[in-house]
Amino acid sequence: MNITCRNERFLEVMMFSFFKNLPITTKFILWFLFIALVPLAIATKISYDSSRNALVSEITNSLVAVADNKANQIDNYLREKEQNAAMLAQMSDVIEALEKFSAALSKYGAYAPEYQAVDNEFRPFFSYYQKTFDYDNLFLVSRDGDIVFNVKGRRNISSLYEMALYKDSQLAKVFIATTQSSQTEISDFEYGPEEKDGALYIGAPVLKGAEQLGAIILQMSNRGISKLTQDYANLGSTGETILVARIKDDIMFISPIRFDAQAAFKRKAESDSDVGKAVKGIKGSGTSADYRGKEVLAVRRHFPSFRWGMVVKMDKSEVIASANRLRATLYKISLALLGVVIVMAVIIARSMSKPIKDLTKVSGNIASGDFSARAKVLANDEIGALARAFNDMTEKLVAAKANVEQKKAELEEQHKLLEEANRELDSFTHTVSHDLQAPLRGVASFATFLEEDYKDKLDQQAREYLKEIREGTTRMSNLIKDLLALSRISRIKNPFEEVNIGELVETVRKRIEYDINKFKVDLRIPPDLPIIVCDRIKLTEVFLNLINNAIKFASKQPVPPIVEIKYSEESEYHQFSVKDNGIGIDPKYHDQIFGIFKRLHSQDEYEGSGAGLSIVKKVIDDHKGKVWVESALGKGTTFLFTIPKGLKVGTVGAHEGESRQGVSS
């Protein structure tokens, strides 16, 4: 023990003597290296760990949001399918069809002419709804369990209870559940009879009054659900959504997955895996191994109503890739800083200590807030130059501080002016919407009172005058409303988002479905409309105004109106058009029609204030796009507009921070 202590002491003395006898430059280099290496290593480790943990937490939260969104989408999709089945079951044609098919099958048989006549009568109706609602098959089942009709035409099946192919199937089970509960029921997935892939059945009771005639059963595949799970937005290059269900004794994938397009109804999962836990109803998130053996971050969700499980996951290597890149960058920065440290150590060692101490003292004063402190320049050597540079930097810092304070004051003043302008604009809007419209309503009301209370005392001309007064006030009220719409279009900027234009146009179609049916409009919508980044609310108004205009100016033609929407993709923008077979527009007016309240026809010929195209132009201008018209008298009209591809999700067309509101015209 004594020998060991003496050796350690001897080494300490030797190291101290060695260090003591080193040149000052070497001492500075060694001390600076030691001082720099320790914090650099600690900072690199802390930065990497913090970055890694933050990324894992952020991606986990993102996966939770994606999982919740996917769960809502899938749940809404299945609920919609159930509602479709319930709606069909209540239709009078379905009730009549089930009665006729049951009677024909019972009395004559499935291949008799009488049954064929019923089949010919109702097959187009059921085929239409089967395709419209995207079902694989549609069955009508009598209350006795006889399949009296199915869209695919397999009429040789006589009974769900007698045919071995069906009696223990999910089709039979959902029929039994539906007839017992008198409610819409949904089955588990199974390998359907004569089906290669899994099938799911939705049954709804068909009632005539209090009498249950049987059920309508709809068969669906996994196509619709697969579209939802194969949307990899916000999932990077390795993320995916896995949907599984218990089929008999196995846990089966029921939709394709990113790295196995053939997984649906072919790939099985272990009960202790993430998807196995999801099927059991064990929700949560964490790190685990997926079906490829990769370490992943995963979030589990359960669908108790449908007995399904879902996992949204992403490879952990992708999650922490940014942290690994940061670590490599920190290593490079550390090496560069070490080089700088060595150079500075050499310079400092060759300089006098007093100027350095003075400079350190001055820098401390400035750091504490004393910007009047300045370094003394005692020589023209490197230290003197450093002192002068330090003083210059301090002067610029003082100037920059003053400039920042001035800019801050200017911004605060502009903010106050902007708030005042917004308050004045809100006051103006309130005045227009209330103070101007109230007298108009009074004039209209008094005109109505005169017409109703004194109609026997007024001659025909006086009644015509009253009618003109009421129509004039109505037009003035509509002009005020359109003026407000134009004002809101200019003020309110909604954040851009990814929008499915096909769904947007379908929403517009439903809003004007009454006019479409009234004027027998042939509205042609292409099936391949894209998903673009835009203001969903305002672009809805663009399509609504253009389609409404097309119907209005084509509805008085001798032939039924035809309105056609087209889309073409260019290198830098999306181009849309709305074409009609209406009266057309003289080319000399093409540059005028987008002006506010510009009309080319009288109010008696075509209703409206003329603000619709002004709204369209303002919306397209907000998107930095272009809108124009191609038309000639008697040859219909085509309105075209473009939306740039470079728009970013979350940005707005103009001002940030404005409220998200709709625009009506």
C-alpha cells in the first residue's frame, strides 16, 4: 500500500514539474483545449439527447393526431355505410320489391317468367344503388331467410339456413341479428362464399308498417377503408396505418400496407404484437418491433363497435434521423471550435495580460448593460486592433439597440392605427348591415301594408307602383348584402389547406341540387379532380358563383342546360374551367364583367346584383391566380381560372391573424 501511494505521489510531482516547465503558449493551448473539450462534449451530448427526445415526443404526438383522425375517418365511413343501408330499407321501392320477389319466388320459382319480370323491373334500381354506394353485392332476404334477390344474379341459393355455404356465415348471422333487433347491424369480416378476399355485411330490416318483411343486406369489401389507410400524409417515408380484425381464430390484416400491398386478408399478426393488442382494446403508444422486425414508434386504437384494431406507426430510425444529423454537425462544429481555441490560445499567450484583463473588464460592463464602456487602445498591434474592433462592435450594438427600439415604437404605432382601422371598418359593416337595411325593410313593409289594407281603394297603376317599390327595396337589400360579401372577401383571409376539389364540387352540387333538378341541368363533373392547397371556403364560393351563373344564363335556352367542369394540370399551376351552353357574352364586354355590380342584362331578364364575378376575381387574386372568360354571343360561355402550385399549407392570401369566416354572395 505504501509503495502504491509513493508511486502515485511521484507521478503527481512529475506531472506538475512537466506542466510547470512548459512554455506559456503550450500551457494556454493545453488549458484552452481542456476547458473547451469538456463543455463541448457535455453540450453535444445534451443537445443530441434533447433533440432526440424532442423528436420522439413530437412524432409520437403527431402519430396520436394521425391515429385519432384516421379513427374518425374510418368510423364515419362505416357509419355512412350503415346509414345508406338504413335509408335503402325504408324506400318504398325496396319494400315493394321484397314483397314481389318473395311472392314470385314462393309461387313460381327463381327461373319462372313471372320471377324474371320482377327481376327486370327492379334490377336496374338495385344495381344503381349498389354501384352508387360502392357495395360489392346487394341481397334481399325474406323473413323466412330465403335470398329472393341479389345483384350478382346467383338466384340458385334457396335459404340462408339450408345452404351449407351460407348457414354459418356472417351473412346469415347479420340477417339473424337484424331481424331480431329490427335495427341496422354490421358483421365481422370473413372470407365470403365464392369470394377471394374478405367481405363485410350490413343488414337493415325492411318494414311495412309494423310488419317485418325481411331484410336488405349489403356486402362490402375493404376498398373504401383501404383508401383511408393508404393516405400517408404526415407519416414520412416509413409511416403507415395498419388495420386488423379478428377473423375466426386469427388476427388478419384487412387492408394493404405500405410495404406489403398484398397483406389484406393474407398476412396474420401475433396476439402480443401492437396490432394484436389493438384488437383486444389495449390502446396506447410506445416503441416496439413491427411485422418487418423494425423498431418503430406506434400508436394503438380500437374500434369496439366493429371489433377492429388500428396501429399508426413510423420507423424510429426515420424519427431520430434529424437528431443523428445534428450530432454529426455538432461534431464538426466542435472540431472547428477547437481549432479556433488553439489559435486564440497562441495569440493570447504572445500578448500581454493587462490589455486582455482590461478588455475582459470592459466586456463585462457592457454585458451588464453599461453601453458607455469602451476598451482602451494602448498599441497598434493585434490587441489594439481587437480593442478597436470591440469598440466598433459596441457602437454598432448601441446603434442597433436604438434602431430596434425605434422600429418597435413604429410597429406599435402602426398596430394601433391598424386596430383603429379595423374598428372603423367593423362600425361601417354594422351600419350597412343594420342602419341601412332597417329603413329598406320599413319601406317594403309599408308598401305591403298599403297593398293589403288599401287594395280596394287603389287603381291598377297605384298597385303597380307599390309592386315596383317592393321589388326596388328587395334589389337594394341584395346589393347591400353583396357589398358586405365583397367587403368580407377583402378582409378575411383563411389559412390555406389541402383540399379535395372533387369533394368541394360535390358539396356545391348538393347546395344547388334544387336548381339542378328544377332546370334539368346536365352537370358534368370529371372524376379525377385533384387535391390542391387553397382557401377551402372561398374556393367553394368561386365554384358556387360560376356554376350558378352558368345555370342562370343557360336555363332560358330552348335546350336543357349543360354545365361542364374541366381540369388541366400545368407545370406551375392548376387550371379549372366552368363551361355552359347559355346565351354567351359579347367579346367587347369580356374585360368589364368582373367589375363590381357589372350587369349586361336587365333585372327582369336575369336576377342578381352582378357581384358574383367580382367575388370570384377577388378570391382568385388572393390566391395569386388568374381568371378570364372565353365566350361569344349564342355560343355559350367558359370561365377559366388558375391556382398556383406553390401555395403553402397554413399561410393565408394576405393578412395573417384574421378570423376564419365564410363568404356569401
